[in-house]
Amino acid sequence: MSEQVHIRVGESRHEKWVNHAEAEYDGNMSKLIRAAVEKEIGGVSEDDIASDGAQTVEPNGRIDDILNGVEDNGSALEAIQDRLENMHDTMLSQGGLPDKVFSDVYGHLPVVKDGFEDADKDAIARRFGATAGEIAEKAGISELEASRALVQLHYEDEYSGVQMLMTEGFDAPRYWLEVRQ
């Protein structure tokens, strides 16, 4: 019974392997890998490698070492992803939000148009306002990102139409965009 082994390699290494497989093994990547593994562990010669892929490699300590290396690479990739997530969180905690977050939040604010100039802000917030969590969900970003962006949008002159109100009975501030024509 044969078992399949999957290997991930970088783009340049893959290109190098493909070129070698084309030159030496009729373009058969599996033959190249089997031959390389057998040569490394001292098994079957390249001439013994079946062209139909039927030749199998018996498991031994060397293959275990290779598998451990693959698992180590997977762990290294997970560590890199964790570092990237930490960098993202640090960027957020230091106030640096990408412009796309601001535009996504701004684009998902509930809009209140003319006709409510004299209305009570509390009534507007209750009827039209949305929480940072609601806006984040619509924008497809985290609530933390949305909250930070909303506060900045509210206090920047450039976005003077962004309104915010925390009223009694609300568990979070409500935000909306007043558009006057």
C-alpha cells in the first residue's frame, strides 16, 4: 500500500525542482523526490525508481527526520502568524489604523439626512444610531478597530458629520452620520 506525502517549498525552490524534474525525470516531480529521498537514505538507485510511481519508500528513521522537519516548518509558520497578529494588535493599541479601516467604518455609518435638524439627539440615537460592534460587523473588521476609528472620526473636523451619543439605557455609544444638503 502506498502513502502520499505532501511537501511545501518556497517558490524559487519549487521552480528549481520543476526544472530539474523536467531535465532528468521526464517532468515527473514524484520520481525526482523519490530518487532524492532514496539517494539520501541509501536505498534504491535511481534506475530502480518505477516510472509509474509504484515504488514506495519504506519508513525508517531518516523519513521520520524528514517528517519532523516538515512539522517544525509548520510550527515556524504558526509562530510567524502569531507574531503578525501581535504586530497588528500593537499597531491598533498605538492608534495606528490603516486608512481602509476609516473608510470602511465611515461607509457603514447609518445616515441621517435633512429633516432632523431640530430633533432631539437622544431620539436620533435611539432610532438611527448604531454601536461600534454593529458597524464593525457590517464593515467586516474588529470591534476594537471600529471603536478607535469612530472616536477619531467623531473628533476630527474633516468628518464633522459623524455624531456620537451615549444616553442612559444604552450599553454603548451610538454613532451616525448627519448629512446636510
